[in-house]
Amino acid sequence: MDKLERATKIMMLVVGCVGLVVIYFGFFYLMFTGRSTAAIPWYILLSPWVCIYFGLSRHKQIGVIHWFVNKWRRKP
């Protein structure tokens, strides 16, 4: 089971990174050429980040959660 989980996590990281490059390149291409980006739903821009997150180890996933909590926590 450990080999299968490791292979799946590596695949998620690769798919997420490739998706990040392809989707954001297309988005910025449309934006800089003056074409409408209204047809691109917001969740398409987030989907590669979800793949990358689930491709990380459990320790790094917890680190990402702590980073977000500290980033958005109000400071007195």
C-alpha cells in the first residue's frame, strides 16, 4: 500500500504542476491579448493547487494549513 500511495502522491504533484503551467499560461494569454476570461470559472484556476496539496506529504499538508491560518489570523 505504501508504494501505491507514494506513486499516487507523485502523480498528483506532476499533474498539479503541469496543470498549473497550462491553465495559468492560457489564462494570462487570454488576459494579455484582450480576450474575455469570463468563460473560465474560478474553480479551474484553483484545481491545480488542490492536486499539488494532495500530492504533498502529510507533514507538509499540515504546514500549509498552519501557514494559511497564520496568514489570515487577525493580529492585535
